[in-house]
Amino acid sequence: EILMTQSPATLSVSPGERATLSCRASQSVNNNLAWYQQKPGQAPRLLIYGTSTRATGVPARFSGSGSGAEFTLTITSLQSEDSAVYYCQQYNNWPQTFGQGTQVEIK
Amino acid sequence: QVQLQESGPGLVKPSQTLSLTCTVSGGSISSGDYYWIWIRQPPGKGLEWIGYIFYNGNTYHNPSLKSRVSISVDTSKTQFSLNLSSVTAADTAFYYCARGRRYCSGGTCYWAWFDPWGQGTLVTVSS
């Protein structure tokens, strides 16, 4: 089973600033990586798949990058509604595995 | 647009069986392009997959749950269901159903990302 490690555990960013979240896989997952956003009291929502493709309706301030075993989710110009936990997920190998999440807080 | 909705008891007694149903609306449950998933999340913790059912009826479950998991599908009702037996307090969690996408690229197919998700239902195991 591939282990997904996210960092940092918590990220505190001022409105309008950039947030950079990292996700590392224990082995290469090619570009088969997704990101999800989970707001308090809600189900996770797909943000990004295929490392960098935004899901339908996801604002352009969310972008994904990386390859192999190192990936990044960037939120440019952070807004208050972006306060949430963000999870990465690899689907290159079965079973799919999630990272433990990064909490993004608004300063 | 496809929507998923979980339903079932919010309180289950220890040693009993947790039973949940996910109703899929706005799309087919029989398409080979998708698979159907149960995931859970203990309050304040991360995501744990429970099991999947595929278009051909094959099921897979998380080995950590041993043989306690059973997943079935009723295509006539566009529903799939989860049974988790012999529950303990450790099974208290938010339970989500989701649709997974089957994605093929370069001759290789993947059981890929989850979208959409149901809103989730909290199941508490307590006497």
C-alpha cells in the first residue's frame, strides 16, 4: 500500500496570500493524484485530478503540479471560504490511499 | 448531475450490524465507467476506505476490516448498500458513499478519483 504524507499539518495564511500544500508518495504514482477539499460539516469535494486538472466548477485560484512522488496544491489569493482540510489521494496503485490532510486556516 | 444520498440508522448497538444504503440519482449505476465506494471518517480524523463494488458485481473491502464488510448493489433501485457486522465504538464515524471514476490512459486503466460524494451520515455505536 502506498503511503501518502502531507505537509504541513496546519497552514495559516492571510487573505489574498498564497498557500502551498505538499503531498509526497512513498513511491512513484506517475501523475495519478487527486486533491479534495473538506469544509467543516461537509463531505470532501474533488478539486483536482490527474495532478493538475481542475474539476468542474473549481476556481482557477486552485492549481496542482508535480509528478512521480512529489506534488503540490497551490491556492493563489486565498479567500476566507478556502478555510478547509485538503487531502491528496493516489490512484496509481490499488488500493487508492489518502494523505492525512492539511488544515488551511485564514489568519 | 449525479447525486448520492446515504440513509440508515444513526445509532447502532455494539456487536450489531451497521447497515447503510446509498441512493444514486441522475445517472446509471451500471456503467462500466464508474465504481461505487464506501468511505468513513471518525470525527476529527482522516479518511478510510471501507470497500468498493464494481459494475460487474465484484467487491473489495479494506483488509483491516477483515470479513465484517459486505457491499451489494441493487441496480433496479440505483442503490448500493453497506453492512458492517460486529460493530464496536471504534466504528463510530461519518460514513460517506461516493462514485469512483474508471480512467484509462496509454492502454492502462485505473480505478481513479472519487466524485461526487454523498453528504455523509454519522453513525454512532453505543448501547
